[in-house]
Amino acid sequence: MKEFVYDSVYLRREDFEEGRVLFETWDPNARYAWDAGVAIGRYLQELKAGRLIGRSCPECNRILIPPRMFCESCFYPTDRWVPLEDTGTVLTFSRCYVTWDMVKLEKPQIPAVIEIDGASPGMGIMHILGEVDPDAVAIGMRVGAVWKPPEERTGSINDIAYFRPLAD
Amino acid sequence: MSLFDRIQHADDALNWHGDMPTEGRYTVGIAGEKFFREIKDSGQFLATVCLDCDITYMPPRLYCEQCFAHLDEWLEVDNSAHVHTFTVVHQNLDEEPLPAPQIMAFVTLDDTDGGLVHYLGEVDAEDVYLGMPVEAVFKSEDEREGSITDVKYFRPV
């Protein structure tokens, strides 16, 4: 662009906005549908009903959540659905001051991996913590799911609004 | 569903729907910048010439494809052309039917070694033939924005 814009080949936002450089835009239709499969399909249906469910492996006896049809450790087909509690323990967490598309947040989101009660140690799901002082969050904190009202649930992990600290 | 059931009906299978918000910007480049600005400002095609290889590049290239020489010989090109090949398009990229069929053609610009892919207009598909002489129809100056669509279409002479 050297001869037409300025002394550098790097383009700035203003060069596009003020018409100093000619360009074509391309806005692809990138909508997609992803088949949830047997295990996640059932998992999402149970979320809609307000329950968490896992699968157990006959070989290593671990109880897996999110459920899968094969144990990733011993490659055995999992064979049993196991209802689980909607409470758990914070395994790890982060304080996040930007959204996924880089909008600054004054009040941080607190994504956390929560080890679900009834599943094997280390088995957990990623979710958001709420109703909690960001500075008070700690590894090992006991939390419970806050469900959306049944009519708002869609069969999604977001049917749980967030996890909040348990009262005890 | 009881506890040991697998999915029995297709209706029970869940789909996860998503959308990836993406927008691409493709700059036209140094040769393209000169080419499209000239179309925008004066409704005039430009080509570059490699005198060594005797090739007139249309649309203009910055480098000769044969000898890799940097090309700075610019030439004004007449807007007359000939249909090299054509097709009639009935669907858009998403396979939806177009309001009216469009004739797409590759037209070779006269006195150059290149050409453009563009629409044919003011003509019925049945009347188009290979080698048909055509000319570019430009949008009015205030509608032009430095894009290939500043040319509305090519029409028979």
C-alpha cells in the first residue's frame, strides 16, 4: 500500500474506515449444527429436567461426567448411567476481566471446574460461579448449582445459571 | 427415558446450534489499488505491460508471471471486450434460487492478454454466443466505490 496510503505497509483501522485503502469484505454464513451424540444428548436432556448424570466404566469403575460412551482411560465402552448430585467442590478457578470477544468487565466472571459429588475424583464440569465475592473463592470451596426455572431450560449447560457457595 | 435406555428416536437426538461471527477484509493490493481507483475516479480500465515478454496484464499484475520483472508500465485499456465463455446462473452460493437467472461470462478485454469475470446485461441468454463483442457499462460516478461492481455489466455492442 506504500505509494497510496503512507510510509508503512501496516494498515490501521482508520485506513479502512476513512477509505484510504480499497478492500472487499466477506461475511461467511458460518452457522452450524453439531450432533450431541448419545452420551451428551442424554446429558443435555437430563440438564433440562434439572439433573446431572454421569456414565460409569466397567473396567476402572470411574464415574465420568460429562458422560461419554467410551472410557478415555481404558477404552472400554461405558455401561451404566449414574445419577449425580448437583453439588460439588471447586477444583480450579479463574477471575476473568474480559469476555470471550474482549469486552472489558468491571466485575469479573469466575469460571471454575467443579468436581461433582458422586463422580470420581477429578471428574468435573466447567461452569461459572455466582453470588460470591471474587476474593473469597478458593480451591476446595463447596458449591451447589442454581438452576434456571424449568420453563427457561433448553437442554444446555446454561440450564444451570451458575454455581454458588453452599450455606454450610 | 428410563435410566438404561439409549436414544430410540431421532427426535430425541439433540443438535447443538452455533454461529461463528466472522468478517473477512481482503485488501486489493498495490496494483489493485491503482486499478480500482482509476475505475472509481474515471471509469477507465488499466493494465500493466511486460515489454520483454510482450504480455499485457488485465487485470494488472505488479510482477510478470513469465519473467518475474517488476512492472511499472501502465496502459489505459478500452472498455470493449469479447465473450470468451459464459454460463447462466440460477442459484446463489447458498443454493437459493435467484430472482432472475444471471449470465456470467469471462470476457477478454480487447488489446490485452487478460479479461474479467462479470455479468452480461441487456441481452437474453439465448442470444449470447462465444466471441460476441461486448462493452463495459459503468455505474454513475457518485455510485462508484472502487470495486469490480462499479462495472454494472457488459452489454452487446
